[in-house]
Amino acid sequence: MIFVIAIFFMIVSFAVSSRLKGKFKKYSQVPLVSNLSGKEIAERMLADNRIYDVKVVSHEGSLTDHYNPATKTVNLSEPVYFGRSAASAAVAAHECGHAVQHATAYRFLEMRSALVPIQNASGKILNIIVIASIFGGSFFFSVFPYDFVLLTIIGVYTVLTLFSIITLPVEFDASQRGLAWITSKGITTASEQSMAKDALKWAALTYVVAALGSLVTLLYYVSIFLGRRN
């Protein structure tokens, strides 16, 4: 059953990711009337929000854009950093939205940041369990009781699910901040704004799918545990 769930969400995730890439490619070919690059848009948004200690840097790859609160950098992929399109405007403004969240101590961002080390540790524990159960087989379960392993997996997925759910308002809020700013400053026209909003919608859906997948997997293991208790 768990393999069916995993395969289902892998297919859905792949479909959403493919759609996102298609949207980004399409909107990357739409030049902005304002002719501003992603770098210029990011720097303007940061300045408008009185954020002067965050740098905008170029990052290798495609759709690898992210804000790093540890180094205070808005990392834009090269197509976004140098791009002058509706897609690059959307992504640049979104990532700066995270910088604004950081500067204003946005509650959900702080909660997610606090969970990062726990989430990383949980991921490692899950990997160990998977590898041990595959290669250790009966020996692994003779050392660690099945119920103990189940409870550990439930604990791990509780952390992963909580992290995924908390990520949702962080991502949606960053998009709202970014879209509101590029609209108020006239960075995009009405049609460009519609494209930017659509691109960010598909980006947000990738996080929704991840959260749902984690939640369903958690509930699956909880049902197994409860079934064994009856």
C-alpha cells in the first residue's frame, strides 16, 4: 500500500513540476514592458522595504531560486537573475518576499526555520530505517521491535508533515507580498501580472502536493499502528 501511495504522489508531483517548468518557459519568453531584470527587480523590492543587508546573487541551475536567511542572500537562478520577463519578475519578487518575511519576523517563517534542524535529522533517521529494513531484513526487526520502528516512523513523518504544512503559508505569503509589490510599483502590466500570478500558483502547488503526500503517508502508518493495537 505504501508503494502505491508513493507512486501516486510521485506521478502527481512530476505532473505539477512539468506544468511549472512549462509555464516558466512560456512566460520567460514574454518581455517586460518595464525591461527590468530579475536582479534589478529584487534590489528595488529590497530597497523599498528598507532591507539593506541582503544581497542579490546569481545561482547556477534553473528553478533553483531561494532565499537563504543564514547568509542573507536572495539567490536567483541565471534565467531569473538576468531575465527580463514576466517569469523572472514573479520569481525575483517571490524570493524577496521571503527576505521581507525574515526582516519583519514573520511567525511562520520563524517556525519553519526552527524546525529545519529537526526536519533534517528526521530525514536522516528515515533513510537509516529504510536502508536497514531493506538490507538488514529479519535481523533488523529482531533487534528493534516492529512497534518501535512504526512509532519511530510515525514520529519522523509527524515532523516532516508539520514542516510541509508550515511551509505552505510561508510560500503563499511570499507570493502575495511579491505580487502586491510589483503591481503597486508598476513593474508589470495587467497581462504580465496575470502571467506572474499563474507561474507562482503552479510553484505553490508543488508544496501543496508535498504536504498532502507527507500527511497521507503519516496517516497510513498511524492506521497500521492502531490496527496492531486492536
